Amino acid sequence: MGAALGTLTEIRELKTEITGLRTDLRRFIERANQQHIDGVLGDLKKNYAGLFADHQVETAKTDLSAHMTDNCAMREKCYGVFMEFLQNTSQHIKDGDVSNEIIESYREQMKTMRSRGTHDRCDTCFLEVHRLFEKQIDLMQSLGIYQKTADPAGEAGEIAGESVVKDLLEPVANIQRFEILKSLSVQTRTFSDIAQMTGLRGGNLLFHVRKLTDAGMILQRHERGDYIITDKGYKTLMAISQLHQLVNP
């Protein structure tokens, strides 16, 4: 009887030790992956931040020209003011860190500029400037340059459902996209690598890659370059891992 109890005790202790080892291993893997992501993002910011910033400016020129109100006497003047604003904000893409205070100061600048617009049709132009500015912010977050400050007082009921589904849940609610995201947390991969891993080809694979890219979870180093996971993508994976452990203890 005593021997049996001793064996049961040893088994329980062994199970506890194994659980501890699994936890330590998982934490080690997470730290290793985070170091990998930080290294890749650091390299990306160092070597390609200027290209990203220039691309944002060129996109702004094209989109503003296409979407600003026509037949307006102030069009050219406003275009110059808007482009100066977007060129200034795009320069932060080259920075290693952008504070929430800086971002909010730009939002206040936009509010001030809008208050000077006296016509209802000014909304069309300002909405386009706002959209382009938000695209810059999304890129800064993807590169880990800007970390949005969370509101500790926020409640679950205040979460914008449509935004959460579109930008967070939908991109990973697909086995192929989830596997792509997981694989990129370990190493960068080419389009061909991803095709071989998923078994998807051509437009079908491009559809899933673009879903993750549009959500800011992965980035391509440059045209035809490797794909990498972003800070947002990695944090999404970690959050899913923690949620899975929480609901399936």
C-alpha cells in the first residue's frame, strides 16, 4: 500500500515537472520568436523605411488628385497644404519610435484645418486626408514604430465590433491564413515558399496573402521580396495562444 502511494506521488510530481518544462519551453519559444520578429522589423526599418515613406507620399499625391473635390477655387491651395501635412507625417515612418502624443498632435492639426473649411464639400477632401493619414499610422504600427496606448478603463462593450472582425478576427479565421501567419513567426518566406507550404497557387494564394497584408499582419520587404510577420501579426498569434490556453486549460 505504501509503495503504491509512493508511486502515485512520484507520478504526480513527474506530471507537475513535465507541465513546468512545457511552460518553460513555450516561453522560450515565444521569446525566441519575439527576438526574431524584432530583428526582422529592425532590419526592415533600417533598410526600407525610406522606401515605405516615399511610397506613402507618392500614393498620397495620386489619391488626393483623384479624390479631392473638382471645380473648387481652393483646390490647388488645399492640395499643397494637405501634401505638406502628409509629407511631414510620413517622415515618422523613418523614425524608430513615434509617441502617442505626436500622433494625437497631428489629429488636432487635422481638426484645426477642418475648422477653417467653410463649405460642406470640404468634407470630401478632409475624409481623404484622414484616410491617407490612418494608412500611415497602420504602417507605423505594423513596423512596430508606433504603439497605440490602450485605454485601461475600456470595457468589452465599447469595442468596435465591425473593426475587430474586419481587422483582427477575419484575417486569421481561415486555416491557410493562420498557417501562413504561424510560419512567418519563425522565419521570412517567399511567395513560392508559402505556395509550397499551403498548396495554394496563383490568385488563390494571393487572395489570402492580401487579406493578411491589408490587415497589417504581414508585410513584404519590397516588391517581389520576402514576406515577414509584423508586430501586430505576432501579437495576434500570442493573444490567440493565450486565449486558447485560457479556454482550454
